[in-house]
Amino acid sequence: MKANTQQDLQETHRRRKKRESLLETLESIVVAFVLAFVFRAFVVEAFVIPTGSMAPTLNGAHLEFECPDCGYEFAMGAENRRVGPPLCPNCFLPQPLSRRGVPLYSGDRLLVLKFLYDFEQPRRWDVMVFRNPNQPTENYIKRLVALPGETLELVRGDVTINGRIVQKADKVQEALWMLVHDTRYRPTRSEWTPRWTYDLGWQAEGTGFRMKQTNGKVAWLTYKHRDPRGNRSPILDFYAYNSGSNGPCLGSNVCADLGLRGEIAAEDAASVVLVELWAYKDRFRFELTAEGSERPTRILKNGQLVAEAPGGVLPVGRAVEFLAANVDHKLMLLVDGRRIAEPVGGSVAPQGDPLCEPTPTTEEERYQIAHQVGKTSGVRLGARGGPVAVGYLRLDRDVYYTSHDVGGRRLDPGHAIEGRPLTLKADEFFVLGDNSPKSSDSRLWNLPRPVAPRRNLVGKAIFVYWPSAGRRHGIPLAPDPTGWRFVH
């Protein structure tokens, strides 16, 4: 009898523990749901990018291609009305569209830090979510370019505030470089015309080039751009994301803000590598000397010294990554991610780069630039003194905020476009899309004040947590494994 009573008590205890455990589990689930809702409502919320107005920084619903000739991978917006095949941005090959179609991928999913702007001021170049001033129930995502009290004007694709161009932070600039050509993706078709031509002394080698020896003179590799039809052309604001669609998909504006990066190795202490960029009437030269050389590393504008570093910066016999750029009126020279030349007098950008105001142009010269006449921009790389190996070269252009037309319609009158500056009032923010030819943003809004008011701000985009979901390797809604990234 006592044994049965003991067993009954143990069974009752087990049942009570089981009920308590179940209740605790249910309680934990309820608390987790409550915390998730609180977190979503007050801290972080997930958003899906519906359109390509922020491409290539953030993709909307899109198709993905791998060029069958050069192998470069790129996306094309799915929301655009297609009028032709998409074009590879690296070699301009029209991409084949199979009868079965091209897989469709959804827009990037990202996390937005909500109510951040209740505690700190929005910063220029933030990518932020806000309620559409035309339709407050709809969320928009754009890049912030002008703050309250500032006078904004878009001039030759650049953002000018109170009459002066503004520079981007390094991470923002890195996000806004757009491919012109990369030698690591080499086309093989017979009708392809190589973009880089070279003087005697250079020879093509793998994805790059090698210069064995010179006679003391500079031997040059020169970039010669061509349009999708194969004709010589200035570098234009071509967007692969828009190619094959209606509107100005092939580019209509000359881009003079360029950056050349690559891998170089000086193979002798006498080796000197030179990079020249030109923009309209100005020519910029970057001179990189090898370690052990008594010659300094220098940056010059039209022959005048603007920055230098004592001694050589290229290790002999070891390859390094470099970036030489003229962007937003500043000259950047980086070796393995490190700035290596100090400005010599003159104005200095917040990042420490020398600022160089462009040489003024006449009305006739501005007309020629607008109509793509003459030599507007370009780049070349040279070497002298000793052998040099180039592993690869990649040429990028800066984002170009157009003042002329968007999606095939002219910006008339347009807000803050060239010749029509706009002064912002208190609590007003001017926003633009990175895919300027296809973005409905502050330039176009048919409102008395074409701005995002402070009361409409939702938060700052911080991280892409589920990029370009679609069927990959037979798995539905799989993310692009290379696409996880912070938003800059």
C-alpha cells in the first residue's frame, strides 16, 4: 500500500513537472514573440527592395547573367520594359535569352535601424528608408545627399553644396564605383577589340601585362573605350542593370571621375610606375617608385606637385594592390588600402587627399563636353627604369547623378539640377537613387517641396541579410552566398 502511494506521488510529481515545463515553454515562446514584435516595432525591421532605383548598391527584383564570352556576372532589373537583350558591362556582348527564360530573383532583403534619427542627425550619404511624401503608406529607400539649410545643385553628375562639391567617405565611394572594364574577364570572340593598347616593351600576360625593360622612356598601356556598337567613345554613364530596357540605357553623360585599380609588382629598385588620368582640361599624374629608390612618390596636376611621399612605396619583387583616382575634385592614391602621399599645401579633403579645383572651361568647351566632342576623359598606365608586372587592371567610374532625363522623360523643370539650385528648409532632406537614370526621387517629385520631411523618416539601412533570393542549386528562395554585406 505504501509502495503504491509512493508511486502515485512520483507520478503526480512527474505530471506536475511536465505541465510546468510545457507552461514555461509556452511562456518562453510568447515572450519571444512579444520581444520580436517590440524589436520590429521599435528597433530593427526587415524590408524588401522592390525596384532597382538603388542598383547596383541594392537590387530590386532582377535577372542574373553570366556573360558567355568574358564570364562577368551582372544583374538586370526585372521591372524594366525590355526592348532588347541586356548587355555585359565588361565587354558589351548582348546576352542570350533562352526559350526557357532567365531565372528571376527577388530584391535584396535588408535590416533597417528604426528611430535612429530620433537620437542622432541624419548624415549625408546615409541610405535611408522613409515614407513616400506623395503616398505616405508606401516606403521608399534612397541615398541622402543634402541636409536642412543647404543649397544643392547637381553639376556634371556631382553633388555640390553651397557652391562647392562634397566628397564621399571611403566606404561610400567604394560602394558607388561602377565597372567600366576589368582585364580579369577577358573576351575571346574574334570581333572583340582589346580596350588596352600598349607600346613597344609591354606584352599581354594572363589577365595582365608585363614590361621587361625600357630604353629610359616611358612605355604606356592606354585605355581606349568603345561603345556597345564597337565605335570609339568617351566613357559614359552606362548601367548594366538598365540595359535592354526602355529609356537611356546605353548612357548619355560623359564620366570624368575615374578610378584605376590593379595589381602591380616592381621587379627592380629602378622601376617606376606612372598612372595618368585626364578630365576635360586637366591631367593628373601619379608616380610610384620602388623601395630603395631616392625618388619620391608624387601626385601632380598639370605638372604641378600636389602631394608626395619620400622614397619608394612599391616593394621590389612583391605584388601590391593600388588605386589611383580622380573623383569629386580630389586625388586618391592608395597602396594595399593605405594612403601613401601627403598633400603639399592647398586644400585637403576630410579623408586626407589633396583637393584640386578643375581648370575652368569656356562655354564652347562645355558645349563640346555635353555633346561628347573631343577628348573628355581617359586613363593610361606606364613604366620606366626597370621591369614591371601588372596582374590585372580594373577601371571604374563614379556614380553620375543626371540632370537631363530619367526613364526616358526629361527633367523639366527638375529640382536641384544644373542651373536650378534648391535651398532646403528646416527638417527637409533631399534624396537620390544610385541608379540615377531610373530613379524616381527628389529631382522628379511633383510637390511644392520635393523633399523627404523629417517626420517621414523611418530609419537607416544597415545590412543585407538575405540577398537576391531565388532558386539556386535546386533550392528555392536561396540567397546569393556572396551578397551578405553592410550598406554604405
